[in-house]
Amino acid sequence: MKNFSKRATTGIALAAGAALLLSGCTTSGGSDASGGSGEQVLRIGTLLPQTGSLEHLIYGPQAAVKLAVSEINDAGGVLGNDVEVVVEANEHDPTDPTIMSKSVDEIIKADPAFVLGAMGTGNTNAAMPKLTEAGILMGSPSNTGIALAGVNELYFRTIASDIIQGRALGNLVLQDGNTSVAVLAQNNDYGKGLRDNLQATLEEAGAEVVYGAEGSGEEFPEAQTTFSSEVTAALAKNPDAVAMVSYVEAKQAIPELAAQGFDLSKLYLVDGNTVPYPEFDAGLLEGAQGTTPGRTVDPSFEEALVAASSDASKSLNFAPEAYDAVMLVALAAQRGGAADTETIVANLHAVSGTDGGEKCDAYADCLALLEDGKDIHYEGKAGGGPLNDDNEPSTALIGLYRFDAENTPQAVGEIEG
């Protein structure tokens, strides 16, 4: 167990009680006041969905880790040493309920200072107790569950919570003139949390959720594969629009909506399902819209991600957030003078710009400023603000997308929340 374990054991109780705030651990002037081990090689791992209902979202984060590590090492590494990816674990497999326990044990055995993941909020909740006890920092590029705000000093995220996306989605639905909305939401923290904020935004403006509202019990189980009854019940309410909060389940629900005669240009999706659907007939989703937390990926970053991993062409979701998480951890270790978990935690807020500092957006430039003894404000690819007391971006962008004739989401704008 690492030096941080005594503190981290306290962190396990945070989910049920008061949170220890990461901001209280930051230092200034690049010093390491953490009492860490002084490790000089940054060892990281990943906990990403290699199988299961989130598998279609792994491609962006996987490519982002490869790209970030490559750029860091090409610039001289951290503390003069190459960053090492020491473990790549699977966060979920519906055919093997023990996969999370096995993966966590694999991570602990590899002993990284930092693990990127998990992607699913429920998977993070499952992995957190043992990883926290082992003193390993978790950083998610995709957890949007509201309850994770400030839950643990050994956890941060580079994406906004469902509060912001729910409001953005609601405003998008409203601006199109819709006043009655059916919501197909999966029965987990992600589905219900995002639905609740969408519903609140709609109702504040006088619109109504006619199916799938909070308290109705009309959510569907994760990994459900048939949606005939849900779609029939939803469309019986004659909604102006349908919003779907899901992961891969949208692949089954969308054709069912079409088969029952729903105009899919009135369909609204979210980050878990705003992905290309090449398997659908051309034009099926044309005009449908979606929201995704984070800045839309610019062409040069997309080109670099695909060069790092050709699979990135399948989906870029959460790539900016994953890239930023690795960069922040590397810069925190560099600033603190050691690559152990405690030092990284003690410097993470500072390099994110919580207390100001010179702005930089590339590792080599940020490294040069740190080596000159300057404070920095890393401006990441995702466009989020400095980390706040809840260990999440203080401001965030929500990308807006519209599906084209090839059933591919195309960026049409973004809003800040």
C-alpha cells in the first residue's frame, strides 16, 4: 500500500459523507509538500471498456492516451524519464460480473500512480473503494454523474457533470419549438441524472415530459436489446420530440422508432450515443441532433489522434478529456518534482490554473515554463476551466451536433456552461 493509503482510507467514506477537497492539497512555487515517495518515473494505467455496452466509446480515449504519452515523451518526458503505461484493464463485461474485481486487482498489482477511467459512472463507483485504499489516483474523461462531484481527493474528472449537459439538451429541444417530450432513459445514475436535469429545464420553460419522467418507473435496463414496448408507449403520448439517454442501446431503439413511424429529425441524443451509425440505412438519422460535453475536435487534433490509433476514426468522443487528464497528471508530477500519487494530487489544481499562472496548451511549452520556475495554467483540448473544489472543470463546453445523410454527427456549434 502506498504512502497515501491512510488518507485514502478516509476518502472511501466520502461517498457517504463530507468530501475532502483536492484544492486543499495544492502547493505553489512547484514544491512538493506532499511527503510522497519521490518516485521519478510516472507510471499510469487505464480502466476503459474493452467489452460491453460502453465498448463503442473506447476508441477516442485509447487514442488520446497514446498521443499524450507520445507527445510527453518526445518533449523529454516527466522529470527526464519516459512516462510508462503499465496496465490497460477492462472496466466492464456483461458476460463476466467479476471483471471489475479482476481489473482492479490487476491495476493494484501494476502499481501505477494514476489510472485513467473508468468511463461509466457506475463502473467508477465500483472500482473506487479498492483503488482509493491502494492510494491510486483516478481521473475520468467521461463520468458525468452528479454525485461524483467532490467525492474523493483521489478522484477528478475532466468533463462537466450531467447538470450542464442536461440543461444544454433541454435548451436545444426548447429552441426547436418542442413542448412535449418523451424520454427513453436507461436505469442507472447516468440515465436518470441526465434525464432529471433535462426534465427540470423543460418544465421550467413550460414544456412537459409525457413519457419517461422522473418517478414514472419507465426507465429501461442497461444492455436492453428490444424496445418495441417502450417505443409504443412513448409514441402513444404523441410527443413533439424524443430524447434518448443511453449507451449502445440506441442502436436497437432508433430503428424501432423509425419502424413505428417517428420522424427521427425530432430525435435528440446525448454523449453516450451521439456517435456514427454506419450500419443504418443512409439518411435514417439525417437531421437528428445530439449533445456531447467538451469542445468539438478540431481537424489537426483529429488527424493526430487517428495517427496515434486508426480506431479513433470510429469515434472521437471523450478523446479531448482523456488527453487533458494525462497531461494534467504529467504536469503535476513535473511541477512537484516527483511522480508519486501524493505529489500529483498536491500539484494538480495548480497546473490546471486554479490560482492563475501563464497559459500554455502544449506539453513542451508548459514544461519549459515549469523548468523556468513559473506557475502555469494548462489550457486543454476539452475547453474546460481550471479544476474547482469538486475536482471537476469550473466551466465547461457542450458540443452541439446534427446528423448528416451518412448518419454521422457533425459539429454545428458549442455552448459554455
